Amino acid sequence: MTNLEAAKEIARQLRLRNIGGIIVIDFIDMRKHKDRVNVVNTLKKATQADKSRIKILPITRLGLGGVESTEEIEKADSWMVMVQDVPEEVEVQERYLEPIPEEAG
């Protein structure tokens, strides 16, 4: 898998897993500035349509890149994202969970 393919897959996994926070990515062979720029641009493009606020951090000479994600996806939306990639032959049953009541205190 190339770094460009990995960037697209990382964006996909962030959506599927409903991940928020700071994610550090160790890309390989990122010595050339133009390669780092291409990967960052690919990652930005792959995350443009996301509903959560995502900031793509620059890639260092060591090949470390970062994604800062503030998760704002509604629970119903995350359910739809999880179901989208299920093959048609698999039966999916929707289940809605009741929220856990907060403890009085």
C-alpha cells in the first residue's frame, strides 16, 4: 500500500470508527517535501466531506503526520456510516440503545 492509499484509508477508518482526538501517523519514505505535500493534500481531500472538524497537521521529515479530529457526528449518522459498508447479503437489524441515565450527585 502506498502512502497515498494509506491516507485515503486513514480518513475512511476515522469515519467508520467515529474517532476523535489527536492521531499520529507514521508514513514511510517521506524524505522529499513534494511527497509529504502530496500525502497531506490527499488526506485533506479525503476528509473534506466529514461532518466532524478535522485539522490535518504537516508531516515531519521523519514521516510523522497528524490528524486532529473534534468528533461532532450525531449517533444516528455514525450508525449509518457503520452500515454503509456491509455487503448486501448480510442482514442488518437496527437497534436503538437507550442512553444511560446520569447519576444524581
